Amino acid sequence: MTFAAGDLDRIITLQQRTVTRDSLLGEVVTWPDLATVRAQVIESSAPVAVNNAASDAVQLYARPHKIRIRFRVLDKASVRISYGGRLLRITGTAELGRRERIELACEEWAHE
């Protein structure tokens, strides 16, 4: 199970969550680039409403994406994707083939 020549037609940037301590600000979260890779991006045409337990007055929308890249080990809790000026949160992963590809289920968040 390999990619066809034109499948990886987008460039995405994987960013790793980093927390540092600052004497004035406390914890500071940054997202430095981890890697820039070629990918196949499949976007959903419609946003999906997301339940917001913190406040019923605020309605959040997430646009689902599927992103396929060559296999690499990722911690979905601490890695996000920057693509086309958007930030995508990884919500799930699936190995395709035997360590050949990985499919990332992602959501674009309207509040980021």
C-alpha cells in the first residue's frame, strides 16, 4: 500500500507543543515547527457543531479533515498541523499498511 505519484500534493507543517517556565508569566506554551512534510489533504465541505461544556452560549464549529502522510510516530495530544494558514488539531490516527502511511483525523477550530 503505497502512495501514487500525485497523492502527496500538499505541504503541511507539524508543530510540537512545548511548555516552558517563565519567572513572570508562569508556564508559556509555544508551538515550534517539528517537520514540514508532503501530504494528501481531504477536507470536509461542511463544518460540524461541537458541544461546548464550558458555556452553552458559545457555539464552536470544527471542520473535519483527513490528512495522510508517510508513516511517523506522532503524539496526537502534543502535535498539531499548520496548513494553508489554518491550525488543525489531531483527533485520531490510523496506521495504513505496515508502517507505510498514517492517516490523521483532524479538526479545524474556528476559535484558533
